[in-house]
Amino acid sequence: MDKVINISEFDYHLPVERIAKFPLDRREESKLLVYKHNIIADSQFLNIRGEIPSDYLLAFNNTKVVRARLIFRKDSGARIEIFCLEPVLDYERAFAAVGQCSWKCIVGNAKKWKEGDVKITHNEITLSAAKISDNQVKFSWNTTHTFGELLAILGKIPIPPYLERDSAEIDNSRYQTTYCKIEGSVAAPTAGLHFTKDILAQFPVQAEVTLHVGAGTFLPVKTENAVEHAMHTEHFSIEVAELEKLVRSAGRIIAVGTTTVRTLESLVVLGERVLTGGNPREQQTVGQWEAYGEEKQSAPAADALGALHQYMVKNQIPNLHCSTQIMITPGYRFRVVAGLITNFHQPKSTLLLLISAVVGDDWHRIYEHAMANGYRFLSYGDSSLLFVESVR
């Protein structure tokens, strides 16, 4: 991509005491910053329904965080932590596997594990892990449990590293949204953590997507020109009935979280592939810069989404699976999303670049306001509702 984005311009001072280490006692009592027509206002999340037009659709990511951290021991007693990132095969088969399965992993204390199996023993369960390569592990076990059941029994919730604490009992429930369904994430779509079932019920028009959040979401941008940053890949899916709702509401959609935004805007790219006579999954992954350029944005979003919906109906595809590397940066023209519900993000992150794509340089003013008015930052922090000024 032929442009320069200086990541140093997306830095700000975040004192450690402003990072929320634990969630509030009640989800809906978090602060809510509202940005609309260049005006910043303060509210509380329990009032969010009144801030969104009644005919707008609320789109959210129904992924569920898995207990992806497993603590093993070698025969010598050395502690080996294995962080399951994503299965070598698809998620559904991996979680349903009995006896053995393989995952892409991060291994903690890897220098202590050069060869041989490591094990976890719990009651009658023995789970063994064998290192296939530096980033791939084969698991095997001696019971009829599925691997998903084993993670629920033996694993720990992988809370963000910047919390600088071990996971606690409260994280098992509060580092999940109240509407989570589909297992696969190793990080929560944190914008949704503020929703209670009662607040969600106030929105009559809703649609669900699934994007499994990967550990790459925490990676800082290390290149001075952010365009040179290699965006991580995340897997997403959508059911045909949910896509039909998006077609009807394109341009009047509030996305709950950056993961939902990335999914919705990636779906338009898939629709454009159909409009140009292609197979939407011919290239399995939506490329980092595939959504950019006038030639890529000639069709209205509703037409692109409609073409993708017709493709799914015609080919009897009830649930479309794909992956995305889309990187939304300043200057991006939103096609589907009219607004975004999101937390306050780390300096020099791809998430902050996405926020700047929504609100422009006003992100400085928004974050300065949040800092001056006691907002809590990052995953367990407070919320914001940011409106895009123009949507195609």
C-alpha cells in the first residue's frame, strides 16, 4: 500500500493505574463516552439504548473465550505453559476431538522442553503434549472427554498480559460476554463485556457474526510506518439468515467491538468478489489491504452484501467460513458500519488506528477527555460509542 502512517503519532501516555485490573461489580455501570457530530458527552453504559437511533441494527461477535492456557509438568518438575492459539484443523472438529488433536501454540519456558512429553494429571484424566515444532503441539489423552471438555476442566482463562496478574475465579464469567456461543477465542471481544441480557433485549434489531479473536490482537505496531506492520489473521463466519439482516440495514449498523467491524467490512470484500464474477472464498483470507482503493469500493455495500447472500442461498451454504487480515487505518471509508461501541485501547496499536479511522484526529481529544474524566482503560475498562460521520 502506497502511503505512510507514522505510528509515533498514535501514542499517548497511559499510566498503569488507569488500566482496569478487574471488572466493575456490575457490567452496566461502566462509564460511556459518546462521540457524535464532533461532540463528546459523558453517560453510563446502562443508558446506551437512548444514544442509538431506533432503526439501527446492533451487530455483535458471539465468539466464546476458551480456557486456552494449560500448565504442564515435566518429569523433572519443570513448569511448561502451553497457550493454545488455534487448531491445525477447523475449530469444530478440534473441540469435538476425542483421543488426540493438534494445535498451533505458544510455549512458555520452551527452553526447558527440548524433547519428550509433558503431562497434566487430574483425577482420572492424563493429558499429554508432544512438541511437533516450535509452534505446534500434539495433545493426547486417556479418557472419552472431548478436547473442548478438557480445556474447560484443565485450562485457565487467558486474560490479557497487560493485566500483570494470574487469572482469577471472577475472570471465568466476566471475561466472557453474556451472549457468547461459539468457542474459539483466546481473547474476549471486550466491547461486549458491558452488555447485560436486559440491555441487549432493548435492541429489537440484532445480527450475530463470529470472529475468533487471536493473540495477535495484543501485538503492538513495531514498524515506524504502520503500513509495514503485518496484520494477524483471524477466522470468522456468518450464517445466511444473519447476513440477510445486514443487507437490509447496511449503513445503519452499530458494531459492538473492533472484531465485529473487521468482520462486517470483510464481508463486503467477499461480496465484491461475487459481483466481479468470482468465488468469495477463492482466496480464503481477506487481504490486509484488499478493501482499499476506488476500484475496490465501486458498489454500494448493500449490493455487495446482497450478492454474497444470494451466493450463499444459491449454493446452499448455511454458514460461510473465511478469515481476514483486514487492517483498518486512518483514511479508510467505512461501507457498512455507522458506529462503533468499543473500549479504550493501547497506544501504538492497530486498534487505535481503527479508532482513528472512525473519528479522525479527534481520537486525541476523545482520549484526553477520557483521561481527564476518570475513565478506566483497556479490556476491563469503560466504554465508548463512536459514530462514523459518513458511510457508503
